[in-house]
Amino acid sequence: MTSLAQDLWRSPPALPHLSARTVHLWYAVLEQPKSVVEQLYQTLSTEERARARRFYFEHDRQHFIVGRGVLRDVLGRYIGLDAQQLHFCYGAHGKPALLQLRANDILNFNVSHSHGIALYAVALNRELGVDVEHMRHLADAEQIADNFFSLSERKALRSLMTQDQRTEAFFSCWTRKEAYVKALGNGLSQPLDQFDVSLLPGEAAELLAVQGKPAEVQRWKLQNISLPSSFARQYKAALVVETRPSNDPLIELWQWQAKGA
């Protein structure tokens, strides 16, 4: 699958239509005016408010409030409930799920945030995972790759000539691997070095191989995501979606805005 370009992000309808084939990916900026933070805070559960109060820095507290509040706002649009009425449960490895159903369908979702940006992926009856990372130089990138990347991924990374290329490739690999593991929902029971993803600059995002599970390559579609142009060069993001026979997912990109904005 080719990369989704940044010019495809649109303002969503009030009631976005999610079919069995579509996947919706929402993008939100976590830095919001105080009035928006207060509005979203009112939608949080008692437990979420308690978690917000435990943050030492106000900046982190506000980002948590916005991140959870946007999640509630987005999911509420699909099941016809106010944001504060939503209830979550968590899998054995911490993957969240909604307790409420949507017309007997399972509303699957996944969330990732990094350096003030959040992505929310939503689909019906399809497992999925999303990851976004702020790109920056990491002094220990090679050591991280040695610990978590597969042999073929490490070879591809070391074949690149410039630091900029290696940084881009490192984060392409990391986000694609994280998105896949998050889609599985079983923590690190799938070791990161036991499957291969593409990573070279300009190379299409692809799940190449999973050790001992060759059918996994056909089960999942891996997609590179480009954020809106003001952020595109600063971040890498990837989306993994479960496929259906002869029914590849259609991905729509929405840019979240506060109500009344």
C-alpha cells in the first residue's frame, strides 16, 4: 500500500459513516486552548480524572486530558452516545476496548501519541494498530536496532549512507513494528526481532515476513501515514489493518477539531 499523503486530511462530518470496509484515522493536536481542555475534562471518567491529577507537570496533565477526551469524543460519534457515557475495558496486555457495542458490531480502535500529536484509528470488526513517533536523532539508535530489529532490518539500516537516511529508516521501522504489535494486542509475546518490515526511504510500507507464521503477511495491510504538511517532516506514523478476502480496507483521514471551532 502506498503512503497516504498529508493533503488528504479533511474535516469530518458530524456523524462520520463507518462501513465494514472503511477505516477512519483521526489526527489531533494535544495542545489546545484552556476552554477546550476544560470542556474535554468534563467528559472524563472519575478514574481518568484521578490519573490526570497525578501528572506532575501541567503540560503533561493537559495533554492527557485532551488525548482521552478526544478519544471519547471520536468514539461517541460512532455509537451515538455522549462522550462521558462511554465505558472501557482492558485486555490482559492493556489494550483498551469499548464495553458498548455499535449495532451488534465491534468498534475496534487504537491510539498513539507522541510529542503533542495523537492518532486514533477506528474500524468495524477489524483488528488494527497505529503508531506515531517524533523523529529526532538518537545516540543509541544502533543499540536499539541491535536489540529489537531483525537481522535483515539491521542490514538494511546499515546500508544507508547518511545520518538523515538512517534516522528516517529507523523511525519507519519502529512505527511499523509497533503498529503491528499493537494490532495483535498481546504485548511483546510477539518479539520485535521475529518479524520483518520494510524501512528504506521511499520504500512502500509492508509486512515482509513473520517467523513461523507465513500466513500473517496476507492477514495484515501495513500503511505509511503522512501527517498534515506542518508536521509531516517531524513525525513518522504507520497503520496496520486486518484484511478481508477481496476486501482491502479503504482508509479515510479526519482532522479533529473542538466543537464550535
